[in-house]
Amino acid sequence: ALDNLPGGPVLLINDVHMQGSPWPIIADDVTVLFHNTNSTSRFQLCSNPVDAQELTIYCAADDTLGTINLQGNTKQFHPNSVGYQNPGQVNFNSVGRSLFKLLFIASLGTSGQWFCV
């Protein structure tokens, strides 16, 4: 099951305000998202996560600025996740220079869940 995880970090950078829909899907092999904007990043998480897959989000916004909206795509979020809005979405607001970690746990829920801290 771990065959489709990359051998090292795979970086995705957003440095523009993202609006409209559909939101782009983060590729299955991306392990790091760099939010390099005072505006909004909007993504759907990968379509085929594997058990224990992680995504680390580094934020480089000015103090108390920046927003990140994530949709679970085909998976749901654990209800105790940071930024939990509903089973299909988390929002991180006023991110500034924060760090977020997402972990996919295949044994949670009916088809696995993302947990965010």
C-alpha cells in the first residue's frame, strides 16, 4: 500500500489568491504544501490516499493573514480536526506563519479519514 508514496518530499507552492471552482486536486504524491500568500489557498486533497499518508502545510503569510480551505475529495475529515467545518471540509483562517499536519488513517470511518492538527 505504500508503493505510491514518494521516496522524498514533493512540494506544491501556492502564491496567488485562489477563487472559484472546482478547486484543484493535490496530486497523490505531494507531501508538502507551501502557502506563500496573504490571500486564500483552496484545494481538494488527493484522490487515493494510503494509510498513514501525511501532508505538511507551511504558511508564509503576514501576521494573522491568509486562509486555507481544504476539501476531502473522496474522503472525510475526522470531527476533531483543527478547522473542521463539516465532514468534507476544513478551513484554516488567519494562518500567518503556522504549520499544519494532515494524516490519513484508513481504519477510521467507512473509507478512512483525514486528521488535521
